Amino acid sequence: MAATQDGRSLEDRTIAKMAARLVPFLVLCFFVAYLDRVNVGFAALTMNHDLGLSATAYGFGAGIFFISYSIFEVPSNLFLERVGARRWIARIMFTWAILSGATAFVRGETSFYVVRLLLGIAEAGFFPGIIFYLTLWFPAVYRARIIGAFLAAVPLATVIGAPVSGLVLGLDGVMGLRGWQWLFLLEAIPALLLSGVVLGYLTDRPGDAAWLAADERAWLVARLDREQRLRESVRRYNVVEALCNPRVLALSVVYFGAVSNNYGLSFFLPQIVKAFGASNAQAGVITAIPYVAGACGAVWWGRHSDATRERRFHLAVALLIGSIGIAASTAIDDPWIKMAVLSVAGFGIYGSLPVFWTFPTSFLGGAAAAGGIALINSIGNLAGFVAPYVVGSIKDATGGYAGGLLCVSAASLVATVIVLVLPHDRSLDHAPDVVVPRPGAEIAQ
């Protein structure tokens, strides 16, 4: 009993120390990444008029980012697994900061498309790299809550970034630049600064973590090694097998549905809110409301999934809530009720994501996990191209957003059905703990 108590105390201490060191910093990095990715939605409030962009042209330019992003996801993540997260994440952040800032100087459709395409190449591998990195540090039973805390950066980027972006648009005319140009320039600076911090702050693997005590490192390495052996006792996948695995491909379709709701909404929500008659600053504040609910969903729903050690129904329910919320909002004209329904949808959309990422890591490890996670993310993020393009095209054709939002809602509904029939290995969530003797202690026989 004493050994078990010591092991539990050691586990709690180790997990708390890792969470305190890694999660807030990674949340900050992803916050900056996501803000740079979607600030085009706020810039569009004035940029589209200045550049003469139609809704279709804007939707294509906003979404083309995800074409190059998806193509380069797998090679980028495999390279990260080889050279280490610290160097590769720093490189990603530096190059995307430069290109995000360069968006301030686009002059029309063609230059807008080119910069967005290059930005996708620069940022490829960041998100799946972080997800893979977290699997190298946190045991399976903790991953939904840890990934949930990390993914809270997505809605928080809008909660904080929306009103800030609305205010920055008010700099119109300062030093001869338009407000949307200031938006791209100012919001690129944090990524540029953080790229240097990453090099000195992150540690590639637990065995190298000098900031953990010797017994903490020993426990963590033993626990993660045991989980790896448990996965490989069922089947050990190489990279090619992971990329061709039917479960990986099915999860890619599920993620496509989840991402469809996210980007179909985020790229157009500021314009939907502006149509209420709000000013740019007011639109920024109002747009943040569904993302507050989303942040709560990412954190609380992930923790609930870990606490109950149940994955399938947590994911399906969250996807269904997001799908129904988006669909229901299209039938509502009252601004307050519409925002309330979209807030419920935000809870489901972001609540589904941390639970989703427990699925691929339940049967993939090592380089296979790096490749599989990247493939799922690359295929899923094609929705970042398809969803805004569909919503923009239907908006041009019909004059409203309802048809496009119903399309992205349907994609999420299909994802819900796939989750309910897809097998999921729960052995890692229920694996017994390992007890590592303290250095110098004798092992009782």
C-alpha cells in the first residue's frame, strides 16, 4: 500500500509539474498561431471593399491556406519527429510570422491568394506537431484534459482577439496604412518574438527534462514506455501502414466534419454579426461570445471524458451539439437568440476536439503517430478550404449564409454517425499504473 501511495503521489506531482510548465506556454503559442490564421476574418470587414474582393474570392483566398497547409502537414510532422519539436516549432513560428505580416501588402485577388498559399506552407505541421509532442509527455488517461486546455487557445484567440482586432481596424489612416493592414502587421509580432523563446524553453523528450526530478523522470519514462508496449502488443504500425490504415482515414473524415463547423463559422461570423448593424468594434465584442462557450467546452468536456474514461459518446454528443446549433441558427433572425444558439454550437464544436485526439493516439505511437496525426489533420483541415468557399459561394448566389451553414452542419452530422460505428481501443485509458522505485530504494520481493 505504501508503494502505491508513493507512486500516486509521484504521479500527481509529475503531471502537475509538466502541466504547469508546458501547457500555458503551448496555449500561448497556439493562441498566436490561430489568431494569425483567422484574423483574415476580421480584416475582411474592410479589406474586401478596399481590394474589391467578392464573397467567393474572399472565401477562396481564406481557404486556399488549407490546401498548401494540408499538402505539407505529413512531411513537416515527420521532420519534427526526426529533428525535435524545439527547433522545428521555432522555424514554423518564424516563417509564418513573416508571411502573416506580409498579408498587409496584398493588392488584389492574386497577391492575396499567393500570400495565403505560402502562409499555409509555413504553418504546416504546427498543430499536429504540438498534438504529437503532448503524446510524448502525457499518459493516455490525461490527454483529453491536457489537449482540451491546449485547444482552449482556439476560442480564446477569438475571445481576446475579436475585440482587439475590432479596435485595431480603427487605426485606419495611421501612417498611411489601412486598419486591416495594421491588423496583419501588429498580430504577426508575437509569433516572431515567440519563435526565439521556443528554442530556449521547450524540451524535446521527457528523458532530457532537467526540470523534472530524477524519480519524476523515471516514473514518466516507465509509464510512457509501458503504454507504447501495450499499443504494440496489439499491432505495431510503421509510417506507411499508419497512413493507409482504414481507421486513420475514417478519423480524417470525422475531423473534416468537425473542422467544417469551426471554419465555416469563424471566417464569416464577424460579417454575420456586422449585418446586425454593429460597428467594427461592437462586432469584435459580440463575435467573441460563442467562443467563450467554446473555451468552456474544450476544457470541461475534455476533463469529463478523462474522468469517466469514456471517449466515443463524448465525441459523438459534442459533434451533434455543434451540428444542431449551426443548423438551428440559420432559422433564427433575432440577434440575441441567434448568438445564444451559436454559443451552444461553440460549446459542442470545441468540446469535440480534445476528445477526438484521444482516438488516433490510442493505437498509434512513435513515427506512426506523427504521420497518422498529421494525415488526419491535413485531410480534416481541407474543410478549412471547402467550408469557407462553399459558404462564400452560396452567399453570392443566394444573398444569405443559411445554405452554406447548413452544408457545414451536415458534414458534422456525418462525422457523428461515423464516430458511433468506429471501433475505439480503450485499453490505454484503463491500463494500470507503473510504480518506479526511488533511486537507491530496494524492490520488495
